[in-house]
Amino acid sequence: MIGYLGLQLLWYFMQIIVSVWYHISIVGNMFESYFISYEVLNKYKSLHIGKLRYLAVVIESEEAHQTSKVIKLLQWLDSVGVKNVCLYDMNGVLKKSKDTIFQIMKNAKSIEEVNEDVTHHAPDHMTLEFVSYVDGKEAVAKAANLIFVENFKRHDIGGELDHQILLESHLNQALQIVGCKGPEPDLLLVYGPVRSHLGFPPWRIRYTEIVHMGSLNFMRYGSLIKAIYNFTKVRHNYGT
Amino acid sequence: MFSLRLPIPLEKTLITSLPKTSTTYSAYSGMTRFQVCHRYLSNSITKRGTSVVAFQDEVDGEIFVDAFQDEADGEIFVDEDFLEVDPLPVELQPELMPKHVAVIMDGNGRWAKMKGLPTSAGHVAGTQSFKWIVKLCYSWGIKVLTVFAFSMDNWIRPKVETEFLLNLFERSILSQVEECKRKGIQISVIGDTSKLPKSLKSMIANAEETTKENPKFQLILAVSYSGKYDVVQACKSVAKKVQDGLLHLEEINENIIEKELETNCTEFPYPDLLIRTSGELRVSNFLLWQLAYTEFFFNKKLWPDFGKDEFVEALSSFQNRQRRYGGRH
């Protein structure tokens, strides 16, 4: 009986140690974030943003209603030098807030307004793209449909019907035609409770780095800087 | 991070010092029966509840689990097949196990380099981790495991390495086909097999045919696979159906395309959990369409070092998020 009680005490003691360690690590992360924000940590002071040509931000739809937080996030990104941003939420909440966002972000333009390849434009303004679930799988279906229609038209006027001719490049082109102009993001930040990209256009995330940032309610400048910094240090093998 | 469900009562650990009870089973004479752990999943022994019984040898103190007790009538029995099965850890809830787990087995080359070994040694070590994860998934009630064995992008690697990899893959599967059939593990292969050697293509066809009956668990091997290729081939299949008059152009939508994806070889085509090892934070052209609502778990360990503890951590993390946020989107 005494042995059993002793075993129980030892077991609970071990759990207390684990619990304390866990909370210390959370507090440690918080302090690190503040140190980064106040430029205490040298290594985060200069970011080589050139590697981050296109950033996507996925926000859980319920949290996406907090337009002021979204704008704050965009302002942070602008200050750091990230100029090309794609904003995604599943239900299109951010699309509805588009006008409000552009009213406040006066130096930002919509990707539809920018004619050149956004990853090559001079960084004097932000380019914002607003995307939702319909721009993902549904867009691929529309693009495929477009290719089929063109193919069948050629068949009807005496051309060869070759369903084997459908290649990745054809889908790429067709996606541009149906309105999905954005490139593949280099980095995708997920704000929300789940570590999932929540249906972000699948055609665009082949080699995208995906980082879960936690809830938008608790977003921190330091965490954002750290995520971008870590991305700039990554080496991509692309299959090699 | 940890699944913080503390404190865990001591009773929920497998072994407690219960009063000794003698057993009438001659196979276990001279052994002490421990507390029954109710966490073992067994869909295949019996439809009724099943528990694991641990025994300790009274001579040398060795503890082992090799018997099962039917919860309905208390009968204890041994099933040889399940001597190899791993009991579910106490920190995992059987009702919250993901149905489909996908794994990107990354880091073999780096592991070998760190140890001063040739890359091939890393791949061989990686096969051991692969066998381990198959066993754990099979044991713990996960229905489908999809592994990214060889990417379409990997063809640019040196020919020596790709030939070694495909050869290793062929030998591994060949040696396991009969046991998979015996255990009810269905093997399926997805990817563009046109570039594979003839012997491997033939072996794949044979493995799929041999293991297709009465599966309890499905192992999907993605070989020469790419997420974009999967979408393109699905679109080609749809086009063929339109050409053959089986579909009208107006009917084509995302659901029609989804049905033609290669992962439709399974009842659960969308992974609940994706694990990637080696610290990389991307999906690298794997199951692009299917990962829309998949939970990601990125682990820093290199694949040959990924074992039971790391897998438990991934599942625990998955279950912890499930408990907080309810059902899936």
C-alpha cells in the first residue's frame, strides 16, 4: 500500500516537472518574440527578403472577420519589405473586406491591376491578391473544362481529339485564363487553430513552406519576423 | 508539442501492482497476471471488445504481452498473428485515431551523411522505419497509410541512386507480400509507373492482386508520384469519359475530377494527418489536391530516426487538436 502510494507520488511529481517545463518553453517563446520585436536579437535585425518573392497568408474564416488585425499584419509585412501578399480564407471573408483594406493600405494595388509578373516588379507598392476556396479546386475544374471545350471544338471542325494532350502546362495556362493569376507562394503562413492550409489552391503549393502561426488573436511581430527569417535560411532540394 | 492531459492516473498505465492471481492456463503457469489494459484495438480478432493481458514471469521478471481477453466472456486466448502487434499507448484515444495517415519519409540521405555512410545506407535504414510505422498503423486501428516512397521529382537524382532505390523498393515489397496477404494488408501503388523497370511493374501488379482480398488495413505506396500529375491524369480520365459519352461537359466539376484521382483506390482518400520528417515544412508535390484539410505535423528527426515515440507524439498532437476543435471542416 505504501509502495503504491509512493509510486503514485513519484508519477505525479514527474508530471509536474513536465508541466513546468512546458510552461517555461511557452514563456520562453513569448520573450523571444518580444526580443525580436525590439531588435534585441542581432540575427533577426537584417532579413534577406529577396528570397521571399511571394507570401501567402491563410486565415481561418472566423478570425478573418477581424479586419483591423489583418491590416496590422499587412502593415508589418510592408514595413519588413514583403510586397507581394496573397490573402486566403476559405469562405471569402477577406474578399468582402477588400475595399476596407485598400482604403487603409493606400500604397497597395490589387493583383488584377498589376500587368507584369508580380515577383519581378519594383518594390514601391504592395500587391495584394484575395483568394478563397472557389479559386482552388473549383478553378482547376473550370480550367480543365476550358481545355476540354477547346479540344472538342477542334475535333468538331476536323481536328484531332487527343485527350492525352492535356499537360501541366496547359492547365497552368487555362488557370490564368479563368482568373487565377497568382504564382506559387514561397512561404505560406497559417493563422488559426488548425495546422492545415484549409483548402488553399492546391495547384500552387508544390514547394511552398508552410508555417503555422497560431491564432490571429495572438499574432506577434516577433513571431512573424522569426518565421520569415527561418524561411530565408531554408535550402530547397526540389527532389535532388 | 506535448499533449497536455495531465495528470494521468496511475491506473491508466499498463502495469500496476495488483494482487497476484493464479492462472489456470498451462502456457502461463508460474506467471502473474497484470491488470488488463482496455486500450488495445482489435477489429480482426473479434467484433466484441478485446483487452490486452500482460504477464510477468515469476522467475526472471520478464514482462510480455501476448494474450487477449474477450470482454464478453472473459476467455483468454492467444492469436499467433497478434504476437507481433503493438498495444496502443495509454496517451492515445482509440476513438480519435486518424483514419488515414500520410508520411513524407524525408532525410535518409542526410542521415547517412551525418554518420559518414553512403546514401544507400540511409535508404536501407529508412526501410526499417517504414516497416515500423506500418506495424504501428496496423496495430493501432489506422485504416490507411500512404507513404511518399519516390517522387516524380526524384528522377533527376543520379541514376545509381534511383536504380538502388527502386531495387530496394522491389525487394522490400517482394519479401513482404505473403505476410501482407496473411495479415490482411492491402498494397496499392499510385504514381506514374510508366518509367519504372518492367520487373518492378510486374511485381507491383502481382502485389496488388495478391493482397486485394479482405483487407483490414491499406498501405498505399506513392512511387514516381506527383500531386500535379495526379490532377492531370484525373482530368485526362474525365476527358476520356466525355469522349466516350459517359459524361457531359456541363457535368464536370471538382467532384468529378476528385473521383478520378489515384487515391480513389481507398475508402478514405483524404489524409487526416500528414507527417513529414527532417524538419522541412513543405509538401513537395505530394497529394496536393487531397491535403486541403489535412493536419500537418512536421518533425525534425530524420526518417531513419523516426520511431514509435515520434509517431505517438504526432498522433497525440493530432488528437489534442481534434478534442479542442470538434469535427472536421
